[in-house]
Amino acid sequence: MKIMVITGSPNKEGLTADCGNQARLGAEASGAEVTSVCLNDLNIGRCRACNNGWGTCRDRHVCQVEDDFQKLHAGLKEIDGFILVTPVYWWDMSESVKAFVDRLRRCEALKGEDQFIGGKPVISVAAAGGTGNGCISCLTALEKFVDHVKGIKFDFIGVTRRNKDYKLKTIFDAGGTMAESLGNQ
Ligand SMILES: Cc1cc2nc3c(=O)[nH]c(=O)nc-3n(C[C@H](O)[C@H](O)[C@H](O)COP(=O)(O)O)c2cc1C
């Protein structure tokens, strides 16, 4: 089974990267083929709310703003499960994650069939390495996204500086458990 780990931090050696790595290792240990994507390495701009609010996202379920979004979006079709890891910025997801999920939900939310995330498990991780403030509101925002794209809410994991030692193990276990559940389907 194929799992994609998506991270959204500019920091390649920070908490977000550690969370993404643990998710990957856990999923791989349970036999998954893992693709890791760092959104900050891609050129994915903000949604333009084309025309008066909707572009081709509404009826054709593709984004008309051409950049690296199209290739990543198309690739999601082949993935069986997703792990999305964001640093907590301003009590919310990071800007790179927000740009991605804003555009993705528009393309996926109104699809009747051939959904790329709908019916597939998603683990959401919020890495709040500062005060820990906003970890829950960030997870709440991620929950709304998972809901909009009709994903299966497999887990929501909040990580702070104080709990990271055991939460990193939890993320490893979560990735592995999700991979196992996909393998058993
Ligand atoms: C612009 C910005 C806003 C941030 N806002 C918060 C916040 O609201 N709550 C918090 O706990 N940490 C906050 N932080 C700290 C990050 O969550 C922390 O540095 C985290 O480890 C970032 O992930 P990284 O290790 O991948 O860089 C903020 C950091 C930045 C750069």
C-alpha cells in the first residue's frame, strides 16, 4: 500500500521534519511504500478564488492556477493513505500547508466520484514547537480540511516541545497502524 507524508515547514531539521520522519519510518516498518513531500520545496501559490469565487475547481475538479499543484494533486489519486504534518504558526497551519489545502479542498469537495482523498485514512499532525499555543485550533482547522475532502479521520496528533519525546513515538505507531490497517483491507 502507498502512503504519502506531506510536511509544510521550511526547517529541514526541526520538529515538523522529525514528525514526518517518524511517520515515514512507522509506515515503512509496517510494509508501506512511502512518498515524502515537503510543500516548501514546491511552488504552490495561494488560491486565487478565480472569477467571482470559483474557477475550474468547481466543475472540472482541477485548479486552473498553473504551478506545482497540478502534479501533486494528480499524484494523490494513487495514494492509499495520507499523513499531513504542519508546524503551528499563529495558532494555525503554516502558510505552505494552507495554500495547498485551500486549493485541494476546492478540487475535491464537490466531486461525486473519483475522489482522491475521500474514503482514505488521514493522520493530521500539528507541531507546536513554541509555547504550544494554538495546537488545538490548528488541529481543528485540519479536521475541517479532512472533512471537506471526505477523508477518514484516522488520528489528530498535537505535538509540543514538552510532549515531543512520547508523541514522536506515537506518530511512528500511528503511521504503522495506518499502514497495517490498509494492508489488511
Ligand atoms: C511565524 C511563526 C509563528 C509561530 N506561531 C506559533 C504558535 O502560534 N504556537 C506555537 O506553539 N508555536 C508557534 N511557532 C513556533 C513553531 O511552532 C515552532 O518553531 C515549530 O517547531 C516550527 O516547526 P519546525 O520545527 O518545523 O520549524 C511559530 C513559529 C513561527 C515561525
